[in-house]
Amino acid sequence: MEEQQVTETQNQQSFNNQTQQNLPNATGVLVLGILSIVFCFCYGIIGITLGIIGLVMAKKALKLYLAAPDSYTEISYKNVKAGRICAIVGLCLSSVYVVIGIIYIAFFAAVIGGGLLQALGEFQL
């Protein structure tokens, strides 16, 4: 009797796996999230771009999953969640890198500008 229940449960699980499909772009969201972290140090622009694209794709995939959770596999849902988290982390790191770059450029522009003004002032005297 127990064997029959186990067999029925296994048959039902295999039937559910056959009818379920992967979320569209689940792997793409994960790849973009990881790449946004990797490329956050390329002046931040590439990381920001990849992070935003990954977040938009994740939002669409999560909306599809929440509309019909039984239609999609749980593993693809977890991939979308992980990709979304990676995209958020990459977006934050890239944003920090861009802000640091702007401060760096502003600092050196002020130093060079101040030095030029001082040199021109001495030249005119």
C-alpha cells in the first residue's frame, strides 16, 4: 500500500514537472545580475546599464510567476530572485563607483584650476 502511494506521488511530481516550464529570461536575469557586479568597476556605466536591464527583466518575470505560480518551475523563480538581488547589488556598487569618479574628477579639476589661476596671477605681476 505504501509503495502504491509513493508511486502515485512520484507520477504526480513527474506530471507537474512536465507541465511546468521555466520562466522566460530567468537565466538572462541571473547572468545580467552577475555581470552588473563584475562590470561595476568599468567606470560604473556598464554595471548600471546591466543592472537596470536585469531589474526590468526580473520585474516582468516575477509578474508572470505571481500570475500563475503553478505554471513555472520553482528553480527558475529562484534564479530570477537571485538575479534580481545581484542586479541590485551591482547597481549600488556601480552607483558608488560613479559618485567616487565624479568626486575624483571634481577634486583634480579644482586643484589644476587653482594651480593655473595662481600661475596666471604670478605671470601678470
